[in-house]
Amino acid sequence: MLLRVTGSSQVQQFLIPLTQSIYTLIDANMVRKIPIPSALIVRGMNLIYTGAYIILKPLGLAPAANAFLSGGLFGLLLLPVTAIYSIVYILREFILPAEGLWHDAVIYSVWGFVVWYLLSIIMDDAHCRVDDTCFRTPQNHFDRQAYELFKELFDYFPITCVPYSEKVTQQLATMDKQYVAGVHPHGIHCFPLTLLASPDTPFDQQFPGLVSGSAKTPKHPFTGLAATIMFKIPVVREFFLVFGYIDASRHVADAALDAGKSIFVVTGGEEESMYATSTGSGGQEDILVLKNRKGFVRLALKHGASLLPIFGVGNNDTFVRYNFAMGFRQWIQKTFKIALPIFHGRFFTPLPYHTPIKVIVGEPIHVPKPTDTNAKPDEKLVNEYHQKYIEALKEIHAKFADRPLRIV
């Protein structure tokens, strides 16, 4: 139907990028090398996102659609599962013969790809490499349209980026420092993270030349740290790989800083998501799991990287969290490192509430230059700068937030 009602020039506009996408399924120019099945998954997801963007943008629904996908991050797996099941169903019911060589070859090929993909997840080490990590710049029409859909997220809440003082703008403008940025709070989802992972975000507009893919070439591009489990969840892993995240293990973070990159991390991790404080029981305070989290300070001292405190005011209000069986769920989290927050958004769905998120970038805390990068930082120095970092966060929170802050 599309070909019959569309003019030849419009057909060309559709077919040319489609052809380019087919020829670049395995992109030789892709900076970050990922397994072939992952590259195919990325292309397939971008096709889906492009179609969604073309349909939803004119209707004004693109921001809500992206917020829904982001809120239900782990539900991303449903999209390719649905797509694969639909393909197999259509092939069997309408295209392939009921049985025979062609039927078996095609169906077994589809399931063969699924097995290949799952094995590649187990074998792949892309999340542990730092030499080729960066935001994956859109390569073609569908990549660009999919990225446009991603950027709609910033308009949904909306998300803005505010420097704590003029001093912040002046210091970050030099681009000559390495940073270890702590991002707070985790909330159910840490939406402020999205600002540092790619270009054309409110953070990149405020501080151009710091993030990977920025119009200004970054000297020490930001690279995000994510828990290992994120790279083992089908489809979710591709999201983190595309945005340049690496494994949050100590040796990988060390390697990233050795390579001259800056890093950012939610220091409270999955445990902090259990304390997201817009609750069904009416709790209203911001809680940070930070009292005993000093690893990021040790990294900064070891490499002479400045500490950069970042706080997303309003991030805890994007969902409602419930305290039901909290003691049991905290035991699971501490024992198995698996967080089980019970929450909902608008209409009892993963759609976040319309809550403005103001991401405050604090003043950098410069640390002394290390005399021996192979030596462990002195614990007294670690404690000193850890306390300085906590005090800086408290000052940020007191100036911009309207509720108490508790450090646990």
C-alpha cells in the first residue's frame, strides 16, 4: 500500500536509508566493537524506535512514549521477544509451507540466531574494554531518528541542568581535568545519568566538550559505570553498550581512568533504589547510601581526578514506592545484591510522574596529585575527601531541595 500511494521521490527517501541500514548492519566504522547479534539487535530496535518516532512525534506523544520505555527499562526485552514471535508466526501461517526443507531451514535459523545471541551475551567482554568505549554516534537515518526519540525524554519531566555556582561553569569550561562524578539519588531509575552519557543533552549544552560525541572534542570524555548484571540482560545490555557504559568493577574503572577518561557512577547503587522516598506511606526525604561508599573517592585519589558531586532534585518523585515487606526485600538486596523496589508511576504503570528534575552540578573537589599511582591512597586522606564530598552534597541539597537529606 505504501508504494502505491507514495510518490517516487518519497519512495527513494524511504528506500535509500533502508538500504544503507542493511549494508551497515555490521558497521566497520562503529567505534565500539560489539558482537554481530548485538549489532543486529541495535539495528532492529532502532527501526522500531524510528517508526514510533515518526508516528508519535506529530501527535505530541513522543516524550511520554520514551518516558514509558525508560520507566519500564527491564521491559525492553518484551519488544524483541514480541518481534521474534511475530516473525515466526507470520512465516508459519502466511509465507512458509506447512512443512519441508524451507520451513525447517527458516524456523531453525530464527531460533539459531536466538541461541547465538544468548551465547554472545555470556562470552562478550565489550563492557570490560575501555579502549573503544564511547557513545555510539548515529550511523544512518534510523539511528538518528531513534536518538531523536531518546532526547524526547528531557522534555517529558522536563530535565534541566543547573550549575551550583558560576565557579562550576568556569572550571568545567577548561576541559583539562579528569573527573570522578557521583550522581545522586538513584531513585527507582536514575534519570540524571542520561545527561552525561551522550551529546545534545542539557548537560552537554551547559558544559560542551565533556561528554562523548559532543560537538567539541572532549579531552577526558565521560564514561558511565554500570553493574555487571546490566550487561547480561538481553536488550537492556545493548542500551548500555550504545551509550558507552562500562562495567563498574574496580579494575575496569581503574583502566578507564588510566586511559584518560572521566567516569560517572551512581554511588548508592541498587541499594539506594530501595530508599526512593516518594512513598505510598507519605515519606518525604531524600536518602543517600553514601556513609560507607568510599570506593569512588579512592579512585579519584589514586588517579588525581577531581570529584564532581551531582544531585538530581526531583528524581525521587518520579515514582511512588511502597514499604511493603521492606525488611525482607532489604535482606534479599544485601544477601544477593538484587534490589526489589515495589513501585508504580502514572496510572499504575511504568510511566513516570510529570515531576521536573533539576540536575545540580556541584563545584569540583580537587584532590592532590598522587606520587605513586600504583599505591593505595592513605585512608586518612580517603576519609577527609569523602567527608568533603558529603558536605558538598549537603550544601547542594540545602540550596535547591525542599526536604530533609539523610545519609545512611
